[in-house]
Amino acid sequence: MYKVTIYNGDQETVIHNPQFNGLKVVEGKVKQGENVAESFSFSILPDNPGYGSIRPLKTLITVENMLTGKMEFDGRILMPTESMSDSGAFAQSFLCESELGYLNDSCQRHGEYHDMTVREFFKVMIDNHNRDIANDEIDKIFVVGNVTVTNSTDNVYRYLGYDNTFDSIEDKLISRLGGVLKVRKENGIRYLDYLENTVEIKQTEIRLAKNLKSITKEADPSDIITRLIPLGISLDSEDEEAADASQARLTIESVNNGKDYLEDKTAEDSFGVVTRSVVWDDITQPAILKTRGQQYLQENNRVKVKYVVSALDLSIIKRDPDSFDVGYYYPVINPIMSIDEPLKVIGKTVDIINPNQNDLTIGDKFKTTAQYNYEANKAQQNVVELRNTVSRQSGKIGALTIDLTTAKEELETTKQQLQDFENITDGDIQAITTTLGSVISSLDDLEELIEGFEQVITPEELQAIKNDIQNNTQGVQTNAENIQTNTEGITSINEQLEIINQEVEDIKNQLDNGGS
């Protein structure tokens, strides 16, 4: 499904091909994410054509999905590791980083920038990068592509230092304005897009009993504040000789019934008393400070919920319309854990050896205390309903087990009867077959015998005797063939044997009487 190729200058070497059994890496995993240099780790043995020809930071590498044509990874070898096992087997392992990591190879230069749009400032940093790596034998140049991130004024005021380019972009833009960096290649040109976060929900569901293999839900209430102390501007001390390291600040005590804190009663009922303070240096009025504190509690008092999901990508076999890609939302449905909402994939692990073991990392969700309590109660209710369902199913299974035991006993009895019948029938068939053989032989002897009586009896009588013998011989042969497959014919054969014996006796009597 995946092809891995390394590049040393103009030399191209395939080190993993799904169509050739002998051309494989031992293990290989691609880790994808947002605003990070993606990684690829793999190991090869000495019989691999890439063994001994990979150079750190010089050798380039790609991982291509042969089913979709998508390039899952495009970057360079970063760090090699050589090993020998206790059995004497040698191997080489490598860690690779994607092309976004090229931004770590350059530094910015000090400068003050204002009256610039986000795109213009972003281009300043990319231009600085391109100047630094201009003479590198490996192409690390980026062209500014689509930039959709902006701010309320579409104007930035920033300083640049001497940090590397990637860290500068993270600090000066992403951490303040949000957005996602995307590397895009078209017609041999490497573009770097800076795109605002969007919500695009894909049709493919991650659903229990369909493609959801496992899910871990972690609720982190460590950032919950049940009592907030809002603090405003610093207040001058009345004691001019005071040398306290800290200064008194404006509080809401005068406008909040003598209390200097705001209380989130719902959160306190769930998590107890957790007191924190937040400072607003620019607020000078207690009423405004109280309002700002209430807004803070409402907007930021959240339980952080994190998910790690392992799901089957059924798009490979055309069972789902979309594969799982980083940056998109997918409906995640697990009623037992009270999960039914679109969640964003912010990380993905692609196992090129075992594609069915791909893992997804879901972005943090922040839920209010009320939402947290509602989902916890709903989950508990679902567990109770599940227990009741299991109890009912256990009763049905018990009844089915009794029926199955009875049916099994009846089957054993029938089987024993068949075995007994088969034993008896085999003996009888052998005996009957032997008897029939003797009868046929006797009839043949009689036919030869009566040839000598042609002068004693009339030709008509002799022909009649021959016809009787021939008819009885054919009847016996037919019954001998049918006896092996038709057990009911045994009784009929016995009756016919009696008739044959009687007819033979009659023939003997006729011969004894001279054919009269």
C-alpha cells in the first residue's frame, strides 16, 4: 500500500514496495500533526538496497500511498541509529522530519515591523529564511502561498530577534493569531500556506461497532476555578516606609457583599473549593473588575477533555467516503461513553506495515462544568442501561443454552442409532451380497445344465425355462447394485430371494418330471 523512496542527489532508490515481498522496511510509522514538522521512523536490514547509503540531513525520503497517490511524508533523514541484537542480527533505524523542518535551518534578523498586513510580515520571515539557505545543495526554499489569517485591523506591529524561523513564526503569529501552516507542492514549487482555522466536518463517522477500535477519554479539571479573586490596579501603600515585596491591589469586596471573590457554585459542587486569582492591571473601578471577573469565569472555566482514538480506515475498501486527515472534523459516536459530537483530528499515526493499526489524536475540547456533569450522568445512565441489557441477554443465553444442551443430547442419541444401524447394515449387506452371488452362480450353472436337456423337453419349454432364469438373474443383479444405497431394499430383496428359491425349486421339479 505504501512505497518508500530515498534520494541521494539524482540517485533514486526504492527501499519499500508493497508489490515485492523481499523489498521491505522492518517497521515504519509516519506521525502527522498541525504546526509541527511531521516525522517518519523506520528500520532496515543489511539486505535492503538502502542499507549503508543513507546520510543524515542529506538523504531525502518520501512515503507515497499507492492506493490514493497521496504523499504521506516528504522530508529528509534526520538521525540514524545502528544496532546489533543478542542473536547477532544487524539493523539500521532512522528518524526523519518533514519539509516544514527546513525552517529550523535558518535564523531571523533583528528588526522592527509595523504598518504591515499579516501576509507581508509572514513574507518578511520567509524571505529571511530563503536568504539563509540560498546556497544549500538541497532545495529548502519556500514560496509564500495562501495567507488567510488576519486580525481586526489587518495590521501587525512586531519585533524580530535572532531565533530560528520556525520558532519565530510560532511566537510572532501562530501563538497570537492562531492558524495552521501547510506545505503544498505544485509544478515543482514548494508553497507555504498560512491558513485560518476552519471547521469542515467530513461524512465519515467514527462509530462504535463499525470502525471504532478503541478510544480513551481523559477529563482534566486541573484548570477549573471555583472561586476567582479578580485583582485590578496596584494600590499605593498608606505606610510610606513599608517595604513589602508585593503591593495591594484593587478588589471587588466593596461591590460584592464584602467578599473579594466570585463563586462558581456549580463547579464547586462538583470539584470542591479551588481558589485562583487573575490580575487586570488596567482596571481601576471595582464594578468593572467584577464584570470582567464574571466574564472570565464564564468563558474560561472549563474541563479539558482529550481523546485518543484508534479507528479502521474503511475508505481503503470503499466502505467510507473519506479517509482520516489531520485538520478535519469527524463525527465520533460512542453511546456508552456519552460521546456524540464532531471532533477535530490534530494528529495521526500511519503504520505502513499494518495500516489497520493507525491511530488518531483528537484535539482538546473544553466543556463547562454543567456539560461535564451532564455527560458524566448520561454516561452513568448508559452504563446502567447496558447492565440491564446484559442481564436480559444473559437470561436469553441461559434459555438457549438449555435448548442447545437438549438438542445436543438428542443429536448424540441419533448419532449412536445411526452408528448402530450402520454396523448392522454393513454385516447384513455383506451377507446378502454373498448370498446373491451364490444364487447368481447357481442360476448360471442351471442355465448350462439345461442345455443338455434339449432332446428331453420341447424347445418351447426349454426357452421358457431360459427366460425365467435370465429374468431372475437380471433381477438379482439389479438388487445387488441397489443394496448399497437403499437400506429399505433389504426387505424387498429377501422377499425376492424367496420367490427365486421357489422358482428354482419349480424348475428342478419340472426337470425331474421330464419337462412336464
